[in-house]
Amino acid sequence: VPIKRDLSKRHLNVPEYFAKNVDRILNFEGRDDDTYVVTQPKCGTTWMLETAWLVLNDFDFEKGSTTILQDRAPYLEFNTNNKRFESKMNTLNILKELKSPRLIKSHLSASVLPTDLWKKKSKVIYVARNVKDAFVSAYHFWTGIGVISISIEEYAEMFLNDRSILHPFWEHSLEFYEMRNEPNIYFTSYERMSKDLRTVIKDLCVFLGKPIPDEIILDEAERHLSFESMKNSLAGKLLQEAENSNNDFFIKNSLKEKFEFLRKGKVGSFKKELSEDIIRKFDEWEERKLKVAGVTREELY
Ligand code: A3P
């Protein structure tokens, strides 16, 4: 095992659909050429999956804008009876049938990702995001698909106490940050993607062993990956529809009419949504956690 992992750190607040399948996921049969995109929810998973998919698939813009991302990059631990998966029952079976090289989405922390990932040195792309935007995005998402029905202040209390789904927040990102120099890990952030997507694309080409394409393709890739085109393409519409159907899985009929999966797509959108009091609590929390870890905000995101 190339990377030291503490298996006692199964500290994740996992939803039932994962907990039921923990052993099947740990024993999931990996392949040497698997690529994982690992994130916490709402930290840029979809954006990075689309970016990595393009790099792995010779920048096939046509397929990327017309076929649903969930089929191109299945969600490892989402073993559900969700309508979309009825025919095949669960994503582990879908992944088994998927052609190599596979692109796999996961929100799991290092300790509960499949053992094969570490043995076979599959590649992992990790995306971190600043905590306040991640929080605001998560609030709208969980509310939108009907998982929670509480005020933003109440959700802040949950989040700040690591009682939100798939937390603890800091430990998740910091664990991968510590592994950032491992040859099979590429660590980046939503903020870096927003600031300089081109560099991230080029880095990924190197990381995934692909040639860096010419400038014209890179221009097209940036257009393809823009918030507007990912939201408005056929693939974007299919993605939205599939996310809406989460609602059948969680709480029926609570879907807000205007739930938008690609919501704002900005850095700093928390400023318009959070009170000074909540901002202060998040800043204090962040400062305390990063100080203990000896990491600066800029290093992390
Ligand atoms: P906001 O809610 O702040 O808009 P995830 O894919 O991990 O669920 O993350 C979702 C967040 O990424 C949402 O953030 C969404 O709008 C943003 N996002 C998705 N695609 C994007 C893109 N192409 N450009 C910028 N942001 C994007």
C-alpha cells in the first residue's frame, strides 16, 4: 500500500445507502487505469468530472455535451434504488461493466475508499473548496432535493458541528492535502479552477498521461467547461433531470420548483447569503482547524 491510511478513521457521517454497502465498496475491484474524482459534496465535483472526462477522452466535445455525465462517470457509493438505476440496480454493477479507462465519482474519505485504489495506484483527483461557498451551495442543494427542510442558520449549526452528510469537512480535505505530493494524487480547488482553468486542464493532461492539446482545443475546452455551456447543453439538461429525480429517493414532492443543480458557479457567492454572525463563526472555525493542521487557506484553496 503506497499511502499510509488510518483505517480507524472511518469517521464519515455516511448516508444509509453507503453504510449498507461499506464492505462491497471497500472490496470493489479496481483497475490500474481507474481515475477517481474525490470531493466533498458541492466542491466542484461535476465540473472536475467533466474536465477529467474530456482529458481522458481526447476532448470529445460532441459526446461530452450530449450524453449524461452520470453514465460517463458513475458515482461509486450511490447504491440506490433510485429510478435511474432500476434496470441495473446499482452503480457498482454499472462500474463493473464500464469500459476502461473508468472515471469514478466519489465523496468518500480516504479511509473508506476501495482498498484496490491504493494497491493498484489508481489516480485520484481531489477538489477542495472554500468552506463558506461549499456550505451555501450544500444548503441549496440538500434543500432543493428535499433532504433537509430547515433554515440556513439551523443548517449552519449542523455544518459547524460536523453533523452534515459526508462530514467531517476539514478532515476530509486535509487528509488528501497531506497526500498531495503522492504521484497518484492531483490536489486542486474550485477556486483554482475558477481562476485558471487552462492550467488545471494542462496539469491534468500531464497527470493522466495525455498529450497537451493545441491552443484551439484548449480554447474550445474552456468554452465547453464554462458554467453556461455546462448548464445549457443537452448533457446539462439531462444532469438536471437526473438530480431532480433524487427527490423520489429522498422525500417525495418536496422538490422546489426552481432547484438548479448548476446554481451560481461563482467564488464568494456566500457574501450575499450569509449574515455577519454566520460568516464570523465559519471564519473562526476555519482559522482554528487550519492552525492545528499547519495549513494556510491559500494552500488549501
Ligand atoms: P454553486 O452552488 O455555488 O453554484 P458539485 O458538482 O460538487 O455538486 O458542486 C456544485 C457546485 O459547482 C455548484 O456551486 C455549481 O454551480 C458549481 N459548478 C458546476 N459546474 C460548474 C462550472 N462549469 N463552472 C463553475 N461552477 C460550476
